[in-house]
Amino acid sequence: MSLLIPLYVHPAEDPGAWHRLISGAARTYGVVLNPASGPGREPDPAFTAAASALRTAGARLLGYADTAYGRRDPAEVVADVRRHREWYAADGCFLDRVPAERAGLPGCRKMVRSVRRAGVDTVVLNPGVHPAPGYTRLADLTVTFEGHWSTYVSAFSRPAWTARHPAERFCHLVYGVPEALVPLAVRTAHDRGAAVSGPVTGEQPNPWAGLTPALSGVE
């Protein structure tokens, strides 16, 4: 099992979830660090401690940065990534809300080059849908589905071009999954060509406030 974990809750608010995450670090592809819709204005001691414990446990740390579908100044995105590296020793970055259209590809390519020059090892792109094929070549991992379980089971479609890439390059993030069906959600992602997944039981407005039961060994 390879899980991408966006845990968007402060360690002081739910320390139990963070302790479970640290204990299960070996089962993760990576953990998205998101103190304040990005790194925040200054280092957060609680996140510094959590990041240190996760690194010791062997987790890959991905600093969250919002690209606003390509509308945000790329220099601001790179600055966020640098702060994640400086404050929390993040190995990589999770670039959220990246564009999916072919027209946005040149700008995204430049931004990815910039973050890699900043020392990032792992780049995760999250358009939340299947983007134009060129995006996948830019990233180590691309999130090609982010949405509700009901949509995932009823309206998911997989473009033919995805079959030309290994499953390890794709991730599906699914929320609103009934707890008993979390193992099914993981298997479904694999069946649909995504070796990495992140099924959670939470709902909007912040479905990622809780840890996925998959990490706790729900089978």
C-alpha cells in the first residue's frame, strides 16, 4: 500500500492523528505539510516537531503550495517551497490546484523547473483531474482524481494515454469514503491505474482534517 497523506489539521488540535501518522510512516508515499495554506509567515514549532518525527520515521515530506490554477505569481510559489525546505526540511513539494489545460503547460513547466532548482527532490502536481498528457512528464506523481467517493464510483473515466505511464506516477485522492469501504477505495485506485491513493472518510469543507483509516490497517 502506498498512501499520500494530506493531513490538514494542526498537531496541537489532533495530536493522536499525528502520532498515528508517525507510527505508520513506512506505509506512506509522502506526507503533505500544510501549516497555513502553505508554510505560513513564520515557522510553527508544532509542525517543526512533527516534521522532525516524520523524517526520523522515514516519511517523505511534501511542502504544500497553492498555484491557483496557474494564476499565482510563480515566484511566490517557489518562495513557499523554499520556506518549507528551510523551516521543515521538506524533501519535496505538493503543488495544489495546478492547471490541467494544454495552454497552462508551458507555465507549469517553468514553475516545476524553478522548484527543482530550489533543491526539491519530489514534485507532486494536483490538478485533481486528468490533465493534458504533458503534465505527467513534469512530475514524479500526478493527482488525477480529487473528489467525493460517490463521484469516484459513478463518473470516473481514465484516458487511454495514462496506460503509457507506470501506475506509480498516478494518485487518486477520494473523500467521503464510508469507513468500511476504505480498503475497497485503495483497491479501486490500483485497478484504475493509480498505485498511490489517499481515501478519507471526511467531508467538505475540509475532508483532509482526519487521518485515513487505511493507515491504521483497516482491511
